[in-house]
Amino acid sequence: MRFNLSEINELIRERRTIYPEQYSDRKVHKEQVEVILNNAQWAPTHGNTQPWRFKVFMEEGRQHLSDFLGKTYLEVVPKEQQQDAKLAKLITRPLKSSVIVAVCMERQPEEKILELEEIEAVACAIQNMHLTCTAYGLGGFWSTPKLIYTAQMNEFLGIGEKDKCLGLFYMGYPSIEWPKKHRKPLEYTSEWITQ
């Protein structure tokens, strides 16, 4: 065996969503973020298009993101549908996190690869990010508020019209005990076809 499978199994099974409200003030170092993003780039990608693009918000950049999210929420969500709690989360989560990465998909100009497959590649990259965070003992949270799919978000991030922001990935050191979870047994989710 090339790798320690029991450690890999444990890493995968220990991955958790840990929210910014559960982060401490301890800072994530730029070098750690670089390792996380380098691992993200090793996700599978059809045609080797490598469609992922990362916009990293740290330090004062977090306030810039917070301001944009609050302003855009008030602009794009009809007044009767606005919720104070959602607005508060959008504004405060970047400030409670050490790092936020807007994970984007850059659409291949030739569009040879289906857009769905490019989205799937970026989702795999995000899983690599989350697993690397777990190995570091960092909390990670893949957030997908609806406003990330707007033209305003594309403009804010400086990405093309056909490109997409597929999530805000928040990172920080947890201030809580590492959460425990479970999954359904395999027999509930798999069907084995042998003929």
C-alpha cells in the first residue's frame, strides 16, 4: 500500500463544517492557505482545463468582502424577503474568519467541456481544501448564499460574464471541540449490480 489508508480514512471521516461563529481569534498563516489552495488544484479536471480560480480575502480584505455582501444583499433581495439574521451573518462571518476564499469557475472560452463538468471539478477542489483544513485542524465552511450567483458578485470579483462564483470558503481555528457526526450505513446508499 502506497499510503497509510487508516490515516486517510480518518482524515476523510473527520472533515466537518465548522462555522465562523465557532472560530477563535488565532490567525491562519498565508503559508497554510497556499498549501490548501495548492492541494485544491490537484482535483480531477476533465480535459485538464483546471477551471478553479481563487480570490483570497485576508486582513482588511475581509472588511471589504463584508461591506460588499451586506450592500448587495440589500440591493438584490426584495425588501419583503429580507431577514435581519441572514444579513447579520453575511456581514459578520467574514470578520469572524481568518481567511475567506471566493472559489470561482472560469469558463473555458471554447466551451469544449460541459459547464456542469467544470462545476464538478471546482467542487472537487473545494473538497481538497476542506480535507487539507481538517489535516491542519482548521475549521472550514463552504457557504453558498444566493447572491454569489449574481452579476454584482462577478463584477466585485473581477470574473467574466460566463464565469461563476461557486462559494465562499471560510477558514479559521475552531474555538469549540471538534464535532462528531455519523453517516448512514452503506447498505442504505448503495446498490451492487453484478450481472
